[in-house]
Amino acid sequence: MINIRPAAEADLPQMLEIYNEVIANTTAGFQYDPHTLESRREWFQKKNEDRHPVFVADENGVIVGYSTFGAFRNWQAYQYSVENSVYVKADHRGKGISKLLLQPLIDAAKQMGMHTIIAGIVADNEVSLALHKQFGFFEVAHFKEVGYKFGRWLDLKFLQLMLDR
């Protein structure tokens, strides 16, 4: 049974393992270098300070995924816009865990009075694009060759969900 709950600091090592696997093996993260536990602790502290939720998918004490959102951009006029992230452990992908992790983010954003959620998704990630579209996100931008990873250029799509309509 998978339980979706707010993340705790004790979850950070398992969350770090998930994120570092994403960096090493996928184009879902546009980074090259693995993160450290200390950087994850700083990240989590900042999430708490900014009141940005972090949810985990907990399967009998094993963290199999997590989701969060943060500021879309750092200027004041963007204060009602957030950008979401959802990551699932490699051996648990395709089991519907992302679906379980996305809804609490939407609910939290609404409760916080956010106006919109933006998702930046590599253009060939059909699974993530379809997931977001199931929740009402729609494509608003397609940036050509803005990332370079694994020896190839990557396109990035922005999808958007309006929360107060």
C-alpha cells in the first residue's frame, strides 16, 4: 500500500537516491552532477521556509517517489505562479505513483491561493506530458534545443494549469 504524506527530514536520503538516479539516467533533470545529502537538506529547509510542500510516496517505509513545487521565477509579480516537480524511483515507474503525487500538489497550490502551476517537461517525455494533461495542464510553450544532455539537444515544453477557473 502506498501512502502519500508530507516529507520529513528522515526521508531525504531516499529522496536523494531517487533524484540522483534521475540525474544519472534520464533527461527529466537538466543537471549533470549528483547532489549531496547536505544540498538536499538545504533544499528541504528552503522548501519549509517558503512554505512549499514536499510530498512522498511511502510504501511500507520505502520512499518510492516525491513531489514538490517552488517559485516559477523569483521576481515579486510571479508570486502566484509555481513550478512543479514529480520524481519516481526507477523500479516503480509506470505504476501510477506520479498520479498519486500530483493531486496533493494541486490541492496545496489552491489552498495557498496560487493562480497557476507550470510544468517544465522534456519534449520527448510522453508519459509525463500525458500525466499532466490528465490533470488539466495544457501546453503553452515549446522551446527548441534549450538543454544538452547525453550527447544530444533537448527540447523543453511548458504546460500550465490554471487553478482559479
